[in-house]
Amino acid sequence: MRPSLALVSTIALAAAALGAQQPSSYSYDFRASGDHDSDAMRGTVRVNGGRARLDMQDDQGDRQYMLVSADGREVTVVKPDDRTYTVFSGDDFAHLASLGMRAAGGVLTMKLHDATIESTRLGKGEVIAGHSTQHVRVTERWSMDVGAMGFTEPMNQSVETEYYFDPSFRMARNPLVEIVTSAMTVMPATDPEFAAREDSVRKSIVRGMPLRTVITEHDEKGRTSRMVVEVTRIGTDRVTDAELRVPAGYTRKDGDLGRFKVKL
């Protein structure tokens, strides 16, 4: 008996859905580059389910690495040379720079006003690391009064952030990349309301970690600066369960997040 067209269609759709399933274990390489050599950064993330390990390429021999767990809600910085580790909330870690500046409120005064955040869907983007992408842009503009030692200076800036992402492939969260890509909006993000709006807009328009992020800052004097963070490879490397845990015998070392320094 010939199968019906409806049955054939159902089987085909089911097969396509299975083929598009998110892999539970994979790896990806990423890099960041900007206007200066000091902006360069490379790393590898290996993912297994809701956990991941992030290793940075470091020519200075600093062997610290990061463990991301609970689908990105928790970040653990592990320092093998010191045999210590520190645990952070994933969201707090991603906003490390702005929280640090907020902690310096006794020295700096920052008053935000006239801030706007707009998002635009730009349709199909480039193929990146073998994945088709969607292209979106978020534009942020603000004015800010920044003061120190009795002097106050007004600032007017804008930042355009372009995201390229594959909506069918949700990349594991990378809080370190979030720190880098938020560097140009670190000052207005000291305002909690602005930071919350910024997060909300991004989460509404981008699925998971983008395959490429291009950030362009414009200041009131017409100067621009640019940063690009992109995934360069997606592979099938596996990470063992032991590599996703803090080694036995390490000491937990908690501290003030605003004063904690992460080597980038």
C-alpha cells in the first residue's frame, strides 16, 4: 500500500526537525579584535549540556579558566596556579565593568539623561562558521554628566551594535564575550534602569550568543572606535565531566565583585 502524501510529509518534517536538533556537546573558537592590538583576544569554549568550560589563549602563561554552569546563570573562575576558585552570578559577571565603575561612586559622579535604545531587524546575514545568520542592529544614544574632584563634563555618545546569529542554533552563553561587547556602553550601564533595558532589548531580538558582534562607538567630536567579536570555528570536541568541575583540593575565595579583576 502506498503511503499517503500527508504521511510522507509528516515523516519528512520529523526528520528535518531531528536533523536540526541542538547538539548536547560541541566546541567553538572565538576571537575579538579592535582598533588597538591590546583589544585582541582568542579563546575556546567546550560545551556539554548546560555546562561549559572557557579557556583563553594567553601568551603570558596565566592559566586561569572559567566554568559556566546552570545554563549560564553561574560562572566560576578557576586559578590552577593559586589552587583557588571564585563563584559569581552569570549576570553580575557579565556586568563586571559597570558594577566596578558603580563601586567607584565615591570618586566619580555619573548622571544619565536622554537615553534611548532602538532595535532593527535587517534580515538575512552572512554565513559564519558554516551557519546561516539573521542580522539585527541595536542603536543606543545617551547624554551623561561625568564629574570628578568638583569638575563636571557633559558627554554625548552613541553606540551601534550589529548581531549575526543562527536562530536554529543557540550558542552557549559566554559571559567573557559579554564583558567585551558591553565595554563601549559601560558608563550608561552604571544606571541600573538603563542596564536592565539594554539586557531586555538584546534578549528580545537575539537568540543565544551571536556568531558575530560588531560594535561601533561615535562620540560628539565625530570620532569612532570599533570592536568585532566572532566565532571562527564550531566543532565536535568533547569535554569530560572532570573538566567541568573545580578540581579537588581547591579553595573557594570570594570577594567584592566590583573589585575583582579578570585578566582579559
